[in-house]
Amino acid sequence: MMQNSRQHRHKIVISGGGTGGHIFPAIAIANALKAKCDADILFVGAKGRMEMEKVPAAGYPIEGLWISGLQRKITIKNLLFPFKVIASLQKAKQILKNFKPDAVVGVGGYASGPTLKAAVKLKIPALIQEQNSFPGITNKLLAKSVQKICVAYDGMEKFFPKEKIVITGNPIRNEVIQIEGKKAEAAKFFGLVENKQTVLVVGGSQGALAINKAIEKHLQDFDRDDFQLIWQTGKYYFEQAEPVVSNLNSKNIRVLAFIDRMDLAYAMADVIISRAGAIAISEICAVGKPPIFIPLPTAAEDHQTKNAKALVEKDAAILVANQKTEEELYPALKKLIENSTKQNELSSNLLKLAKTQAANEIADEILALIKN
């Protein structure tokens, strides 16, 4: 194994998905590996989930497992759960036996558990990439058996064996955070005015109901206070929001189901309203735009609230609780927009927390695992 990594073709499996928050980091890791060595990379995802289309679109092959999460109530899906786990473990084992990877990486999401468990059983070196400040049950259980755990937050030895932890930050897409000198292009792209205070609202790839309702309720206020708004609703809410916005006929408001050019959205924004998913947070730290976080209360183990609080404690963000969004969001936003000192303070604290080399560092850890 001592030859140059360029000569030996490494085979690596990356598993996980379910939401953009798991898929895009996984793709960022794959791209970083490709840049460092000749690697054959195979993804393992959950059938019927977003990764089954996003991963092939990024140019990588993917295999699907029949797996889903446990529902909070008794449902047919829950009764099927034990069968899905057994079927997924068997299929994951089969995939690994056929592909013969040098290492397996789990990024979280339903498929990650069975694939990592199969890797451990087959004695294939394995690495967990934990994105949140509070890990899910699967990663806590698997931590004892994998070789390395790459994390984004301090203090993770509460959950994982200390000697396995490497603080890398979360992998983010470089093209999304390169915003230098793009303000004029961004204003043109969204049809807005370059030097007017602009709010970007993003609720994650699926949209966010509480945030969308609060924004819809205050649309007239944006006009009255003369703030610009770029509002990503997610595809489900767009049909409701679009006619409301066109009736207003406002030069300040742009509504979109999905934003393809996040770099331009970030370049244009003075303040960002967002869910507190790990990857959204990592991107916002990297671009240094002051955020108001509204954590999704139903996220596993309420990890979004914990993610957001980790930033609030460092005076890098403002937090509004999901159930209070309609009353509290707009006043908090108005106060922040009218206080440029506070904006600058949040911004400089965010930039101190930014880790932009995470994908490269994780790729190095994977290659070191293979070498050893």
C-alpha cells in the first residue's frame, strides 16, 4: 500500500442522505476525494429519497436501500421498520461485498446506519461525518466500532470516544460561498436595487411552513419599511405565495420555489432568516451574513435548537422559537436591519467560526484510514 495514491485506485463508499443537508456535504466530500486521488466512489442512499436523483446529477453512481425512519406514532410504516432494517443490512452487506471498498463513510440519514454497520461487520475501515452539535442515536451507537469521527462542533467527547474525534467543520460547496464582488451581478439576477437592505429567507430544500406563514403575514411591512426580500418558499408553499406576491405588485419582493444560485442570494443578503440545519449554519458562517434562526422543532433530538444555541452563545446569531414566529420574527428582523452595529458584530463573530476546508480535511482523514 506504500505506493502513491495516484497509482492505486481507491474504492470508497459514501452513504446517507434524505435531505439536502446530508446529500450536498456527501457530494462535497466525493469531489474533494476525486481531486486528491483516482477514486471509484459509490453512494448508498435510501430508495425514493432526494439523493436518488441529486447524486447521479452530480455524476456519481448510487445504490438504494429499502429504509426509512421510525414515525413517532404507531403506523404501518413502523410495523415494517424491523423488516426494512433487516433487508437493508443484507443489501448493504451485499453491495459492500460486490464493490469491495477500501473505506466506508457515513454522513447521516437513513441509509447511513445499515451501511456503516455492514462495513464494521466486514471489517472495512469506517468513518462517520457528524454534522450536528447533538448526534442522532445511530451515530452514537456506531461510534464505538468505527475508526474516525469527523465533527463540526466543540465538546463532542460527551457523545463519542475522544481519541476518534477530529474537528473538521462541515463540508460545504465552494461555489455557494464564493460571494466576493458579486453584489452587482446578484442585484441584476434578482431584479433588485444594489444598495438597499435585503433579507434572504430560506427554509431548507423542502421549505418551512412556520417561516413561510410569518413572511406572508408581514409582506406589506417589507414594502412599508422599504426592505427588499428574496423569499425561497420550497416547492410546496410556492403555489400559495406566488399569487399573493404578484397581487402586491411590489418592486421589493422576489418569491422563488428554489434558488439555484445560492452564491448570488448570499451576496445580495444583509440579513438571513433560516432553519438551523447544520449545513445552512456552516454556509452562513462562511459568508458571514447575520442570521435569525428559527429551528425546526421536530428535528431529531431537537438538534436544530442545539445547533442555533451554539451560535447564539458566541453572539453570532439571533434565535426565534418556531411557535412564536408569527409574532416575534418581523420585530426581531426590523430591529436587526436598523442596527448596523449589531449586524457587524454578528458578522465578525460568524466569520471566526467559519471552517471552509472541511471537505478537504475529511478527504485526508479517509485517505489516511485507507493507508493505515
